[in-house]
Amino acid sequence: MSGKSNELNCGAFFVSYISFYMTGYYNASALASVRFLAGISNRLYHRWTSRPALLTHIGLSWLIGLGLNVVPYILSPSKDPLYRNNPPFNDCGSTSTVTAFTAVWMFGGNLSPLIGAVLTYAILFIVTEIKRCKLRSMLAPAVDGSLAPPAQNPEGGSHQHPANQAQRRAKLTRVLFISSLWNAICFLPIPLMMITNPIKFYMNLSLQLWLRTLNLFGYAFNPLIFLTLNHDYRKCVSKLVKGQWSQRSPAPMLVGTNSNAGRQGAAAS
């Protein structure tokens, strides 16, 4: 090496990196709201997933992600930049000095969408479970204790029994809630450390290593959660592994039994 500094500009790199990160969080939060509406209201779901609405969701996510980072980066004074190389390991990141802006920035860009997604899935799971219990109590079982046979449709086929549909939706929303909770566990520690004690985070290299490894676990274990807890996911993976994927499998339905329900389930898969 020549001894000259060949490092990337910390500010330009970090503002791009964290903007994409925060945009992803808000996109995930918007997806959670879509799945929530798919589980409680067919009419609202279709309004929320229209082309203009989806473009608005995506645009707002990018606007928030970029606005929380590009604007402060441009307005921050050169003598006290928002992003810098922090001692002792020269890590590129936000300033190690805790300020009111840093706390608001971390909460708005990281904590808020992550916690919001978890709460959305938790409420969806509770609502779906309540609906399932009410439906089971309303539907009288047959004499042998099994559920009544499904009703026939005009084409001669049959719909899945409403109670079975409700149970399937409850299982799906449980998986979504567990997945979002796991994401929060894996991705919240670093923002919390940056708010409470950023100096300790930058000074402790092993702590950084473990927390960043936890971030990777957030991505790596999510497919395993779905593989373990969702029958449809296991069935599709099995078809892919065995090379038997010849047609699209029916997606789990979140609402209704009409032709639109498959699309709503696909949005939650």
C-alpha cells in the first residue's frame, strides 16, 4: 500500500447505505398494513392495493428514507458532520455524540417502522384468532364431532369449510407475527445502542461483531421460521427441491372464499 488514504467518503457512503436501510423498514411496514387490511376487510384491501395506492406506498417509503438522511447530511455543518469515522477503529457511522436529533432520527428511521410492523401483525393475529373462535362457536359440529361438509358451488366443486379457512388464516398470521418479532429482536439492538450508548458500541469491537451477526440472523432464519410453521411454504419448497413445480399452488387465503381471496393470501405469503 502507498500509505495514502483510499477510503470511501464516509458521509456519502453512509447516507446512501442507511437511506436504503430505512426505506426497506418502511416498505416492510407498508406491507404489514396491506396484510392487515387483507385480514380484516376485503373492500379496504382492494383500495389499499390499487396501482395508485401501491405507488404512493413505495414513493413515501423512499421519500422518508432519503429525507431522514440526505437532508440532514446536506444541512449538517462541515465542522460537525452527522456521519463520520468514529474512533478507535475508524468505523464509518453516525456521530458518537448523543443528541436530541440523533434520538429522533434513530426512532423515526429504525424503531418506529420495526415496532409498528410487530404491533400490526400482533393485532392482526389477535383479530384473526377472535374471528376463528367466534366462527367455531357459531358452526355446530356433526354428531361424530367432525365439522359439517363444505358447501357445493354451482360448478360442482366445493369450498373449504369456513372454520378450516379461519384456522388456516390464524396459523398464517401467527407465522407473520413470529417472523416480524424475530426481525425486531435482530434489528433493534443496534439502533437502541446508538441512542443509549453509542460510544460503548464503537469502542467494543466484539459487541459490534455480535450485534451485526444478529442482523444477519434476522435475514437467515426468516425462511426457516416459515418452513417450520407454515404448511404451504413447506409444500412449495418441497416441490422446488423435487423439481415438481408445474403449476402455481393455491395461496393461503386471508379473507373470503371468492376468487379475490387467493390474491389476498398471496400478498401475505
